[in-house]
Amino acid sequence: MFKGKDPVNIYIDPVCMMQVDPQVQHPTLTYQMRTYHFCADSCRRTFEENPDNYLGEVQPRKKNLWQRYLDRLNKATGGKPPSCCQ
Ligand SMILES: [Zn+2]
């Protein structure tokens, strides 16, 4: 059953690192078995032209802001999901 917004389910645009709300219509692109989400078609085209430029930014070993945020969240909650996500 679909129940309102899921705050965990947010995508990061690998080109501009903006958060993409999954509730909002946005362009996507599947590359190497992964689906990437973009805030705008121009970001999708930029990615398409040179995907490898942006893949490093979303790899876990090279931590980006979003990953650091999740790490901090994990530390603060002891690895449990925050109460807003249950
Ligand atoms: Zn973008």
C-alpha cells in the first residue's frame, strides 16, 4: 500500500548533487545496471555525454555530502532508522 511520502527514498542527481524528490516527475537514465535520477533533462544529457565523470561521485568509497550525512545519521541513531522513517 502506498502511504504518503517516504523520506528515505530520495535520489541524488549525480551531475549537480541535488536531491531529487521521487514524488516529482524527473528524467532517469539506466547506466551499467543502475538507474540514475536527474533534476532536469539538461543534467541527464550532461551525464549521458560523459557518465564516467560523475560515477566517481556516487561511489561509496569516495564519500560525497549525502554519504557523509547518512554516516552521521547512522552514528546519531546507532544504525537504527530515525523515527521519522518508520
Ligand atoms: Zn541536476
